[in-house]
Amino acid sequence: MPRIRCFYEDCIFLDEGYCSAAVVEVDPNEGCLTYKPVGDFVGADDEDLWDDDLLAEELEADDLWDEDEDL
């Protein structure tokens, strides 16, 4: 499979200087149309991305682990 060297520094698909997207679309006038900046996915609205039930389960699992350390 060909590897595409990427010069974006903040793309979510960037992996050690190469694009890791399954499909890459490039427009000669606009550049990479697959490019997604990290800022689109990380920011003030991150809390909305978490599943509260899953997070609660993770916290409970951490509590159980801490209790075992006292033994």
C-alpha cells in the first residue's frame, strides 16, 4: 500500500509524518480534503463526547483497584 507523506502538523490522521486515513482525497486547488485538524475533535466540548455511563463504570473499576491496594 502506498504511503502518503503529510506536511500538516495538526491532522488527526497524521502518524509519524504519514497519513493514516483509509481513503485520501486530494483536490489540486484546495489540497487535502481528508485533512481534519485535531482542534475539531479536542476542545471545550470534549465532555459531550464521553458516555457518562461508561465513564462511571471506569471510575468504579478504579475505586475497586484502590481498595485492593490496602490488603
